[in-house]
Amino acid sequence: MTLTFAAVLASEGIDPADALVIRHAYVREHEDGTVGIHGDSSDDEILAYTRVQSANSRIFPAVPPKLWVVFLPEGGDRARLWLVVTNRGEIENDGLRRTFDLEHTHLMADLRNRLVIGWRSPRTWRINATTAAAYPVMEIADAQPVRFPGFDALTLGYAQLQAVLREHRYAAWRTALSSVIGIYLITDTSDGRHYVGKADGAENLLQRWAAYAANGHGGNVELRGLDPSTFRLSVLRVFDPATPAAGINAAESHFIKALDSRRHGLNRNGPLG
């Protein structure tokens, strides 16, 4: 029995009726002069390219669905998964082109760059997911391990945090984060406010960050009600798990003061933690 894309959609809880499937083509420049994408395009360039669509409803749906599953070309009849994005609505329309507000999601994150489906309509670049559901899965490649960058260079967004906790290729990251306790920083990139937190006692850094991945706020009152998709996490200082609590608390107090995250950030005036 052939595995189809329908099974992949079902495993992610995606209703095909609520999704659009796109397979981009590699074109450096279109006939109308607009810049395309190529094999070396960055994720930001691909996202910017995906955001702009034709205003002609015969070319692109007048009311596109919320989820767009985006593939890149992999030969004449194959497509490799790039990303699943959320369509947050149209933000510009000049009569020729429409620009949409697209946001990364964690959907199919563990299959990104690994899932290849057969593309039965090579001349068609976008189809409804109800049609793509019948397309065969050609390949699910082994995940390539991602090198842990070191605590001093570690910065990750909320979507990547979800991937770190779920995907096999981030196993080295989980090992590193579970081996230390310490002080971390959450930056709300929507307004630049900081939250300084700590992982100590029986809770290592991986466990503390897993709490944020689960509900977005990790039990911190000051983070409730915020959109966690705008969070960026980094590490300020790590300690051996045997470090006395007094040393951890002193470091947390230092960073809260240094970043002024009580008056101008997200730390409250209550107990530290």
C-alpha cells in the first residue's frame, strides 16, 4: 500500500480543506521583472517570495486558506517540504499583487527538508490540499544532526524551541541543555522587553524550557497573555547542577539589575525565579 500525503496531513492534525499546497519553481527573475528564488535562497528570501501572490483570482485563490504547505522543487515530478506557514491575512493589494502576513509554524517541523512527495502536475505550482492528499510520499530522508553551537552562541525562536524538543536531529542540543542549570533570557521581539529567568534545583535548563514550549509562559505570570511566537531564548550563564542555590540567585539578581528588566522588562517585583 502506497503511503500518501493524506497520512502526513492527518498525523499533524491538518484538515486538507483548510490548507493550500504550493511547490515553488526556481526562477531567478520572472518575465514581469520580479525576483524569484533559487537553490541558494535563504529562508527569509523564500518566505518573502511566498508572501507576494497574484491579485488575479484565476492564478491565486481570492480567499486563500489559513495554512500553506510550501514545497521546493526536487526534479520534474518531486517536491521537498520547505515549511508550513500560517496565513494571517492580506496586508497589501496594489491590483496586480497581493502581500500576505505569513508566519512560521511548528507543523511538520520534524519533516522539513526530509519529506518528498510526488508532484503529479508539474506545470501546476499550487493546488488544494484535498488534491495533494492523494499524492504519494516518495521519501522521508534521515534527519541530519544539527551541531550544538555552544551556550554562548545559543539563540533560538519559539518555533525552533519546539523542534529542539521534538526532533531527533537536535539530540545533541537536548543532551547539552539537560546537563546544566543557569540563567536564561527571553526577549519578546515584538517590543524588545526582556525576561530573566533561572533553572535551578532539580530542574535543568532543558526541563525549564520545555515548560515554555508546552504552554508559552512556563508558569510565569508576567508572560501569560503574550504571544510566545515572538519569543527569542538565549543563555546568560550556566552552572554545574551541584552549584549552591545562593550562587544561582545572585547571578539572576545581577542580570535582572543589569538589564533593568523589572522597570523596563517583564520581571515582576515579587520573588526572583
